[in-house]
Amino acid sequence: MPMSEQDGAGVSRRSVLLSAGAAAGMLGLGGHSALQSLTRDETDAAVEGLFDETQVLNTACAPNCRGKCPLNVHVRDGQIKFVEPQMTDDERYRRGCLLGQSHVQRVYSPKRLKYPMVRADWEPDAPNPGGRGEDAQFEQVSWDEALQYVADEMRRVRSEYGPESVFFHTGSGDNGMGTTIFGRLASMFGGTQQSWSIDSNVGVGFNRITGHGFFLPPTNESADWVNANTIIVWGSDLFKSQFQNDASKVLDAIESGAKLVVVDPVYTTTASKADLWLPIEPGKDTHLALAMIHDVLAEGTYDDAFLRERTTAGALVRGDTDEMLRMRDLEGDADDDRVVGIHAETGEPVPLEPDTYAAVELFGEYEVDGIQATTGLSLLEEHVADYSPETVASVADLDPADIKTAARWLATRGPGGIAPSYALGRYKYGHVFGQTYAILLALTGDYGKSGTIHAQHPSGTTLNSGEYGSPDGAPGTQSLSMHEVPAALEDGEPFPIKAIYGMESNMLANQFPNRQRWHDLLENVDMFAMADFHRTPTVQHADIILPAAHWFEREDITDAWGSHPHISHRTKAHEPLWDARDDYHIIAELADKLGYDDLFLDDKRAELRKIASNDDRFDFDELRRKGNVRVEDEAAGIKYTDPFPTDTGRIELYDEDHPVEDDGTVLDLPRPIEDRTAADHDLADEYPLLFMQKHSKWRIHSQWADNAMIRKFNAEPTLDIHPSDAQDRGIDDGDYVRVYNDRGEVVVRASYNEGMRPGLINIDQGWWTDDYVHGSHQDLTHMEVNDLAPTFAFYDVRADVEPAPKDIDTSKYTAPESADWLEGYPNGGDN
């Protein structure tokens, strides 16, 4: 059979298409479902016979959605027919969404990458970096050829520039062991890996106060959320984007009597279920948190016992140095770093020990041994005097009574908390909010108790791989934060990046801000290889394409950080289709070509067993047999029960380190800082609309963007815009519009949305370049970061909107033609 018809060992294009059609039918998308043959006239025996032939395998879905849901895959006649949630030992975590159950469409998609390919105009000696991009053409090669190209280029770059000039790039596309295995090769080679400049803003600010947090801070296991009496969901639509575990537990709490407060400039699905919705002006979140602190102090609803036992509220701050007074300042013992408070009965200075109740004054100014000092809580009270609910209400466009209600519920109804999302960290100075709400929760005593909440999602559990990623004799890796990579690509600082091997990521050409800038930067790379199972925009910009197996086509282990306390096992449903390969075998063969013959075992299961042996909380064979096992560790249960990992062992309301932001603001206490959301920003007049890119329930970041079933319901990108903003610009609902600013432009269809604040527009994130009529939403964004918690500010963007040029070709949506790859599809691709 010719190659055009025979697409891999024993798997023809027609058979895969028919399988996709059968799967689509089973999921209600047209075609002929196997189950449709079960008419009323057929016997029970026929039904039982059908299911007797079905094998049910355990697996897990693990994109970066926080669900990490264990799944069952039903396989019959060697094909995946159905996907459903898998039972866990705790029914509260038996979850799964429609995206997870649509994996059948991903496995059998004819749009999958099928063969190793090399860009037609790329050669090792003549890389032609300008040839990369949307128009690049590729030629099929063998696996041996493709991996030899990669290995040869990695060796050449190491010889000419040093091993750190080879960038081992990964994203969050899967939570299996692929990244762990990839890291082992990177460590042996001595290359560079990235650290994160995405979503770490809020957690870093929280960390300054508590010693905990990077992305978001730790929070109680979600099963405990039912015990919360007040839940403030801040900047998150978790009923739309986190509905597997987080949302279900919030609903449980509501049914048990909890009050739900939602702070969001958009009337979201979550806001529609709230007892109180605060439609805040974008960028004013720190103002609001300070107003709530003001109200708690003014009303005296703070938890004074908690403040004395676990915070520095009663610690004295010196007036001469603005540092906390310590015992060494009084007694001359240079090693006594304990901070000092004033005993409420004796008036004498006493040291504050971690997690030890101290009967100290919380407010006041005192003179101790000739040193003038003020309590930390008095300094905070003085600081928030300018942020009364009435004052902030006018700034944030809120009702002061609603601000007071939210503060009163949090402070007086028993345990509760605040569940912020990453959205707040997508404003340039979002870390100040992290600092502020950490203090607010300290005032209300919401740490270390059942029913307290500190973040949008629980910590879940992470598999302990021990020293697996650092094999004997390995030189180890360098690390560059994402925002530092452009300098390495363009200027060679601190070292050049000349070769990239990427996997599990669509960031470099699609998800990172200032998309066109990244495209230009990639021209400084001699070799760019990507492993994936779909032809994403990032894959399209590569020189060498390596078709990876779908999750259901390989055995693996997944953990559940950011979700639930289980480790899961993936059983291979069938061999990879076409000429795709398991990432493990791709990496292992590349290691062999690099001369690391003994780095990986030939048997992947044996390698997984080796990784799992580093974690003594579970047994690998039991995991394979059961599908998932619950593990107990510090990530489970109630958080913040031990002394805080700060200098004092307490929550430090006052930051004596006096961190200074890039605009000169000193953050010993939280002070609101705004970039493009500020009304007086330099771009405000020219680009009066604030632009954001919310998470969509139809995608996990950019995954599922080309899923046939999902596109039935979410066919094209749209601009959410308030009718008043649209009508002021002569735009009707459904018109194509041009969204633009000083950086770039994108053309999309406008969608009237009265749930948007006037002045705020949105295009859901995750769309691929090909999905747009013109441009991309990431052409509007920038790469500016702050000094203290450098994080890409995807929401700190200004733009304007106008009707699209009349000559823009919108036929891909207004008069679509069936794609070539849909030939033979049961419904011909018609909608």
C-alpha cells in the first residue's frame, strides 16, 4: 500500500478516520455509534456480550488544569471507545470534565503529528532561521535521521558555545513523568532549563509575610473547604475553570451554610452563585484588601489571641532604624534575635517566641531603654487610615456597605478565607495584593485551622523522585527564568542559547506575551526541535518535529500537585498510532546518540519503577493494580500548623527588609502600585480599554484548541465587550472588529457581554494563530515585569477597538470549506 494510504505499521489512515468517527458518534457528534446498534429488539445477552468484550483500563488526565483526574478508558477491538471518571478511594475526588472525556477525539484526530519531519529549507550548516513560521514546509524523515540531527546539533553547540547554550524547554502540557525524565537528560548534558515567570506574582508577595508561597500559597486540602463559613473567591471563575475539585468543594460549603463572596470585574459563572458580588474596577484589588483591613481594625473584629500567638502585631518597630526591636538591642546579647513586645500587665519588654501566646500590647508607642518604638499593628492601623471603605469605594467603583459586609463576614463568621487565582498576578504589581491579603487573613486568624482557605486550589501531592534527576557524574543544569530567556537569545547574556529541544509546551510561539517578539528571537537559534502530538504554532516554528504519543498510548505515572492527594497510573491502551513514539523512548534514544548509553533502561516500566522507588509512600505494583493510591504527606490536611518559616517564626505584618519596587515604592507595608490599569497611565487616552485574556472552559491553556468535538461548541475566538463600549464605536453584536494597541492587532468577532465592566474587554486565552482571521491576542501583550516578583503581566494591557477593515477575509468562518483531512469523516465535517 502506498505511504499516502498506509500511515504506519498496521494502522491505515482510513482505519483511524473510522475510529475517530465511531468515537464521535459515541459522544453525540454524528456518525455511527457502536451503541446505536443496540435496539429494543436485541437481547440482554447481546448487551452483556458487548461489554464483556470491553477492557477497562486505568489512566489519568493531567494537563495544567488542577484537575489531574483519574480516568477509566474502555477499549474494544483495540480501539478506545469511551472515557469516564475513575473511582478513587475517596468518592469526593471522583471527578472528570467533558474535556477529559473527549480524549478519544485527540487520540484519533487525523490532524495529529504522524511522522518525524525536518523543515525543508533547514540544514545543520545552513539553518535559515528566517524560514521558520506559518509558511514553513516539512519533509518526512526516519526517526534515526531526526534524532541524529538533534544529537549532532546539541554536540556542536556544546563544543562551540558550551553546554548551557542548549535549552531544554518544557511547559505544563502533561503531568506525567516526561519532564522528570527529560530533566535527567538535561542534567547529564549540562544544559539550561527554565524557571517560571508566569503566575508567581501573588505567591511571592504572600511569602514575604508568611514564608510560604511561590505560585499561589499552600491551602488546606479541598475536602476541608466544606468547613469554611465564608469563602471569598477573588479574581477567579472557578465554577468555570476549576470545576473538577475546587468548585465542587465550594458548593459543598455553600450547602453547609457558607457565605460566598466573589470579587471580579466580570459577572462570571461563579459570581452568579455568590451571596455578594463585588464588581471591582480592574487593578484596584490591593485598595480593596486594605479597605477590609481598615474595617477589621476599626470595628475591632480582629482575632487578638491569634495576633499575640502567631504574628508580629505586638512586636515593636524602632523609630530610629525602622527595624523591629530585638532582645540584643536591650541586653547586648548579639545572638538573641527575638523580637520584643510590651507585656500588657507589667509594661516590661518581653521576647516573642514562635507559636507562643504573649500577653503583649497590640497597639501603642513606647520608649524602651531610650529607644522610641511602635507596635506593628499600630503602624498598620496608621497606614490603612487612608483606605477607609468609603474612600476605596470611590476608587474601585464599589458600594462601601458591600466592602464592610465582606470584611465582617470574613472576620466574624468563624473559619473562612480568600481563594485568589493567578489572574491577580497577571497585573504587573500583583505581588502587593499577595502581601496585603496575607495580612488580612492574619487579622482574622484564618491560618492553621479547619475551614481556612488561602488560595484557589489545594496543594495536592507531588511524587518524590529523589535524586533521579541528578544521576551520578552529571554536571547539572543552568536555570533561566522565562523573562530572562530573551536576553540569552538576542544578546547572549548571561550566555547564548543556540539550540532548543522542547516538549509538552506551546509557549514559545503561542502562549508567551509579545508573540511577534518571540518569533524574531527564535531566529537566533540554529536548531529548534519540538516533540508534540499536534501541530501547534510552536511546532510549526520548529526545524525538527518529533511526533509524540498521546497519554493513552503510553504507560506512565502522574501526580496531582494543585489538586488532590493521589498518585495515578496510566495503562497503555494501545501502541502509538502512525509513527508516533512515547516521549520516554524519544529521550532514551537521543541519550544513546549523545553517548549516554546507561542513562535510561530499555524497559520503560522498569524505569518508572526506579522513579517510584524514591517515594516510600506508595508501592508501584499496588499503584498499577489499583490505578490510583492516596498518599499522606505535608501537602494534605490543614496547612500552617507549624511555626512560620520567617525570621521570627511568626507572620510578619511589618516587613523590616523594606523591599523597594522598580517605581521606588517601599513595601514595608502594602502600598497599591498600578501600571496600565492606572487612569493616568501614558497610554490611557490613546487606548482607553483594558484588555484581559480569561481562561476558557473549552481549553486548558492552548490544549484542545483543535479538538473537533470542542470546536462544535466554541467555533472561533470572540471579543467580549460591553454593549455601551461597542455602540460608542459603531459596532454591532457579531461584527468583526480590529483590537489594537501600540504593540499589535488582532481581528475577531465582537460578542456583546453585559457581564463585562464598561471599559474592559476580553479574548479567552489559548487560541492558536490559525484560529484568528488576522493577528493574535498575544500580539497585544508585552513582556515588562516588575523587580520583586518578575512575572509576565498578561492582564496589564491597554487597547482600543474599531470595526474591522472591510477587505479583511473572514471566509474561514463566514463561508468555511471542509478541510482536506475531513475526507471520509462520517459527517463530512459539516457543523
